[in-house]
Amino acid sequence: MKSLGIDIGGTFLKYIYKENNQFTTGKIYTRDIISEGNPDLIIKEIKNIVEKFKPESIGIAVAGLVDKKTGRITNSPNIKSLDGYPLKENLEKIINIPVYIENDASLAAYGEYMYGAGKNSKILICLTLGTGLGGGAVINGKILSGVSGSAMEIGHTIIQLNGLPCHCGRKGCLEAYVSSYGLERIYYLLTDKKLSSSEIISLANEGNKLAMESLEKFSEYLAIGLMNITHIFNPDKILIAGGIPEYYPALRDITVANLKKLTFPLPFRDLSIENAALREFSGAYGALAYGEKGGKD
Ligand SMILES: [Zn+2]
């Protein structure tokens, strides 16, 4: 079978093509075309990839909520032009094969379950720590997407009453602390200096005390989120994915230690926390597998 998985993000469109168990990955810079605000330009990029590979199945991961009933995308803060856009319908008109779309964080969890660090997990949770904080769950091999398609919005669970403002408009969301902008704020509150999250991580990797302290604080918030997840789901595995754990791998050990202090010992005993394995391609791998199964996971 020739299959294609695509992950549409705010900066890059990533894809994986599979034929005879050989994988080809690719990445297209899309920030400029996305900022033009015309979703047809994204469709054109996808059409080019489809014409090149001629796949028999297509799965697509998108940042945002995917309405199970209409197939439309809503609440896509990083790709505003896709808000309310009938991506499935419009793509299928052009490329003549069925297209299956799911939320990117759910498909990142599914990608790790099928091909990465989540294989054989019974209750798998995957958190993607990037620009925002995404969450996905795969339970007994099935994506937990919810009735409407909006389950696992862990980033927008509140951990602090009247806390820091979140990009969603609420206050005190987990994402307001545990995301790249969360890390930048934590560092700013500690030092009065504005640095980007990648600068803070480089400093921490060089042994800079205040940068390390910021990541320690960041980990404490992350551990609160993980405690909530653990107490609700009692999972066997939680994966942390995204740029922050990738470039600061020490985050995992610090967070496990913080989590141990917070969580009931019983679910902690049976839980393992690992860094995700597929790096920036987890979502595309998940989309590939989801498309192959005709959106049935
Ligand atoms: Zn929020």
C-alpha cells in the first residue's frame, strides 16, 4: 500500500510517505503562505505532494479542533485561516481519494503508539510541549477523541485560579506555564529579561543557574499537569514530545522526581514517563497510520 501522512503546523508542513515499508520524510516551510491567510495555498502544497507520490491513502494532522460531525476545523490559534475551513471536503474534490483528518496532538500520540515510544502501551498519554501544549491519548489502541473531537485539551485545564493569561483567553491554564511562551514568562519573572525559549534552553544546557532554575519551575508546573493526568487516567505511559524536552532532555528526570512527590504511589508505581521517539514527525506518522486505517484507528 502506498500511504501518505501530513502534519500541517504553523511553521512547517511535514509529511511521510510509505511504500513497501520504506519511509520518505519531508518538510516544507509554510509560515509565509499561512500568514497570507488563504487556505487554498495550503491545499496547493498538499496537491503537489499527492501528485508526486500518488498515494492510495491520506491522513492529515492539524493544529486545532476537528469537528467530528462536519469535518471542519475550529479553534486553530496558530493557523487562523483554517478556522471553520472545510479542509476534508475541499481536498477530496481536488485529489479524488478520501482524506482523514484528526487533531495533531491526538495523531502525535497515535504515531508514537504505532511507530515510536508508545508501542504496546495500554493507556498512553502524549503531551506535546511546543508553542502551545497539546495532549493526546490512545487507549487500548484507540484514539480518545471525544464525542465532538475535542477531548484531551490538557493545555486548557486550569491549574491556578486567576493565574497567568493563556492564548485561549482563560487565566491560569496549564499551557500558560507549560509551553514555550510559558517558559519565557517564568524566566522573565525570575530575571526581568526577555529571552526566547530556545535561548533559555541553550543557557540551561551551558549550566546557567537562572535558566536552569526556570526550567526547574517549568517542570514543577508540568508535574502538576502530569499528576492530574495520572490521577484521572492511571496510564502506563506518558510521553513528552516537542522541542522543549527534545533540546533539554534533562527535563524528563527532573519532572519524574517532582511528580513522585505529588502523585499517589500506586499509579506512580505502574507509570513510566519517557521522551517521545519520533521527534517532530510523530504527528505525520500518526496521520499516516490513521489514513491507512480509513480514519478508524
Ligand atoms: Zn488556555
